Amino acid sequence: MSPWTRILPTVHCDSPDGSSSITKSALQSVRTAVAVPESELKRWRRTFEANAKVINGEKFLDADGFIDAIAPAGDLSKIGRAQFGILFRIADTSRRGLISWDDFTVFETLLKRPDADYWMAFQYFDVDHSGYIDYNEFKTVFSANLGPDAIPFDFDCDWIKLYLGKKNGSHVLGYNEFTQLMKGLQGERLRQAFKYLDTDQDGFIRPEEFKRIILEIAGHKLSDSVIDRLPTLCTLSPGQRISYSEVVAFHNVIREMDMVERIIREATAKSKDGRIDQADFLNHAASSSRYSLFTPMEASIVFHFASRGLASQRLALIDFGQLLDPRWRPPHEELFDAKPAVKVSFLQNFLHSSYNFVQGGVAGAFGATIVYPIDMGEFCFHTKGMQNQRSTVVGQLLYKNSIDCAKKIFRNEGFLGFYRGLGPQLVGVAPEKAIKLTVNDLVRSRAMDPETGRIAVGWELVAGGLAGGSQVVFTNPLEIVKIRLQVQGEAAKVEGAVPKGAIHIIRQLGILGLYKGSTACLLRDIPFSAIYFTAYSHLKKDVFQEGYNDKRLSFLETLAAAGIAGMPAAYLTTPADVVKTRLQVEARKGQTNYSGLRDAFVKIYREEGFRALFKGGPARVIRSSPQFGFTLLAYETLKDVYPWADKPIKVETALTSRPDEMSKVRARNALKILLDVHGDFGHRAAAFAGKPLSLSNPRLSS
């Protein structure tokens, strides 16, 4: 016998007035057996104080106050509030209809046990607190919670005798034996119920009879949608009736629902299209366990109720929601409840679009400011000076290498020289990043499967490409001004000239001149964004497992995904960036002039070789990766705090609840085994919460 089976009996002693009370030493032993942090005790005290009533100068919880203290505000299953009165009878060990602070502490401590559900069931059935349960106790408690319309249970069956011996025998159950009886009880109830309703003993029952059985045994575990469709189980086989095999298979699915959910979540997460069929379900179940978990009939039942009859189709996780979550409601009901939100949809869309531009600008400015010095030298990995370094310059080269470039910028212009041209960059980066990120998100949202959240790779490339192309209207003027500011700073020092400002450059170029090299800019930005956004998405999903088991990426994981995605995008588009730079920089005396995109490619290749097209490529990688890393990090962070953002459809169940949420529903978990006896367990007893059971009468007595 488990050492825990004697805790409650030994915690109590007779007081002078004949009542039972908890000794301080026994209370301390309970607290020690299950470690309770001081913060937890303080939280219990606050809960107790908030719901207690003062009686004769001392605070106690009555039945209603106790239920208010332990019942979760938003329950995760279809359990009536009154059913928590079952636990009041367990906590009220003094049998006076009141619970003291010490009683409440012991109860909450026992709820922390990993086997709290079985332990509470044992205490409920152990009416005389002997630490054992005999035949009479089991029958009395069981019968007291069955209504007159319930399917009868034969207590003289062979199954009961195996555990408790013959009627009025001396065999009793300790705690561990009782847990095994309770684990198999539903199966025996199922067998007896089917036999009772199968009056002609042909091995079949009618659909409405099947529904009656399931409602009594597991109605609280099923959503209203599944309950309404229970009779349709008869369509899985000819004859419009339901066999015992199908009833057992359905019950096995319900009993193993947590494993069903794990398999579905893992299989859909690994599926390319976010959907699975019956074969995928069975294959993943087989690969996830040593032995076969589910039969083909059980898999057919899972898909029958998830697909609303079309078991052959491929289903997304959301399709299984009605089977996995007892709280599930049809989509039209959700829309009905959301009518006020529909009225403000235009305002929401406007705010959403406005916010996208703002967050894109802020994120872009953040990323650009952090890495801007890198854009000025390869000590900070400068690329433009090297890309503009030509083989046909008259006189000495401006920069021997990137480190030399950085040294000269620092010597001639100081630290602020690394930020020359930042002003135009920040002015232009807001609309540039806003339109780029907004277009990418917009196209992806339109091409995305709303049920799975998946998007085909082809559409990912299209979304990124359109985003890159749309930004050129802002990128090209910005970059041509920025590049000329960067180049003239060092050139002015060498030649003794006075550097010109951004306004002078804009006036000199004119409107058309600001778009010089735009073809090369398109040739760079379209493939860059197509590669970048696609790589970023797959790094998050495939490498860092975002969304797998509802995982959210950490700060470093998001930064790493965004930074790594920029590496291939930056390097593979370097030739277009080299050509764009040559076209946009004003050629000085003795340097090669280029008439257009094709002319620049040909002349660079002929005069400097193929490697010149990738000049500054590694430096560009090192510059672009952190810039886009910090930009996307800021963008993702801002999206999380967006108050009007549309939340993705999720299937949330007790299995996916966070630990802090699960701690609030320990009381519900403690009812699980009792509710497996009958779905309405406790409803009849709720009105008599705190009153003892009479072993001579299966009804509750006062």
C-alpha cells in the first residue's frame, strides 16, 4: 500500500467535543511530503481570505465559498460548476459543512500530487475513512451518483467479484488496488451498457442507443458538435446500426485523446502542406511508439468525426478541433458572437495598414542605425568603396583594402564619418521598409492556406519578389544619394575639395537622375527579397521549429534566422549590386563610364574579370545579415504588441495549456476519475455538499 493512503486518516484526531480536527504536527507532515513554496502558501491564503466567511470569530469556507475558491474561472472542459461540490466533501474532513484554513491547506497540498485525480476519488469512495474500500462502500457511492434514468450497473457481475470478492465478502481494496479498479471501470460499464441495450443479442445497437451510452460515460469530454453527430457512426458500416467493436473503438479514441492529439499535432507540423490523411495518422502513430497504438477502425473514427463524414480527405489541425476540444463551437457561432467586431473592420484594416507602415519604418531605422558603420568600411565591412574601386583609375587607388578604407575614413573624418549619409538613409528607410514588409505580408496572407497557415514555396518567392520590386521606388533615390555622399567624403579629403550635401546631389541629379541604375536595383532587390523572405520563413519553421507544439522563437533564434537568411540573399545578388553602384556613382576623370546595365556587365567582366562582379561580396554578406537580422527582429517584436492584429486560428486544449494555466485547473483534474464513473457525477450530490453518505442507504442523508 502506498504510504500516502494513510495521510488523511492519520491527520485527524478526536477533539474533546467529539469532532475531528487537524493537528499541527500532522498538517506539517502533509506540507513536508509535498513541497509547497512560501509564495504558494501566500496565494492560497489570499484565495481563502477572499472567499471565507467569519463564523464565531473564525474564518471558514462554506460550500459556495469553497467552489468559488477552487473552480477555474474559465473551465477547460464541460464540467458544471456545481460538480466541484464533490471536492467539498473530500476537503470537509470534519463533516461540519465548513472548511477551515488548515483544511484548505491540506486540500490544496494534496491537489499538487501527481495522482491527485485517483487520490481524490479514493477519498470520496472511502466514506468511513478507514483507508480501505469494501463492496458496500463502492456500491453506495456509485449508486448515489446515478440518476433513475441512467443505464443500470450490475454490481454482482464477475468483474466486480474479481476485485471485491463475492457480495458481503471480506475482500477490501487499498489505494493501489482501487486505482486499477477505476481504470478498468469504464470498460466494464461500456460492456454492460451495450449488453443491456442489445435486447435481441445480435451484436448491434441503434444509433440513439450508442449516443446514450457515450453521453453517460464520456459526454463531458466531447464538444456539442461531436455529440450531435454521434449517431452518424452507423455510416461507417452497412446496416445503419452500430456494432460492439465500433463502440469499443470510439471509446478507445476518447480514452487516448491526449495521444491522438499529440500524433495529429506532430504529423500536421511535419507535413509539407500542413494536412494529413488516415494513412499519415497511422504511420506517425506507428513511428511514435514501440507498439501499435490505434487500429484502422479507430483511425477511421477519428477522421470520420473530424471531416464530417469525408474520411478520405486530407485534414488540417483545425479540422480536428471539434474532436480534440470539448469547448469547440461551429465557426458560424464564433462569427455571430463577433458581430460588433465586424462593424469596425474598416477601422481595423485602416489601423492595421497604418501600423504596418509605422512598424516597418521603425524596424528599418533601427536596423540601419545599428549597422550603418559597417556600410562605411570593412573594418566595419564597407562594400561600396571596393565595388566602385576600378582598374582604370588615374593615379593611386583610394583604398588598398577594406581595412585601409576604414582607417582612412576614421583618420580623415573621425567616428562621425562612419555615419556620413545616415540622414537620407533614415528619411528613406521608413517608406522603403514599410512597403517592402507590408507587400510581403499582404501577398503571403492572400496566398496562405487559412486552415494550415502554410504557403507554397512558389508563392513565397513571388511574395518576396514583389516586395523587393515595390521598394525600388524608394530605394533607388535613397541609395544613389547615400553612395555619392559616402564616396565624396573620402575623395574630398584626397583632392582637397569641399564635400557637397544631399540637397546639392538631388538638385544635380534631378528626378530622372535619382532613378539612374534602377534596372540594376530591380535586378538586385527582387531576387534578394525572394531569397531572403523564403529562407527566413523556412529557417524559422524547419530549423528552429517555430509553431511546432506551439513553440515561439526566442530573441536569439529570431535574430539568428533573420541574420542567416540574409547571407545567401546578399552574396548571390552581389553582381547586380556592383553594377548598380558603378552606374550610380559619378565617374571621376580617368574612370570607365557605363552607358547602361548590359554595358556595365560587359565592361566589368572584360576589364576586371568575373571575380570583380562579386567584389565586396563577403563584406556585403556581413553587412546585410546583421542589418536585416535586427530589422526583422524589431518588426516581429512590434507585430507581437500590435493590439488589432488578427490572431491565427489555433486549436488550444488542456494539452497545450501553459504550466501556469494548468496550475489553475488542478481542481478540475482532480475530478477526472470521478467523472469517468458517470458524466453527471456529483450533480445529484451537489445539493448535499458537506453531508455524509449513509452506508445503509445509497442516497445522501442529512
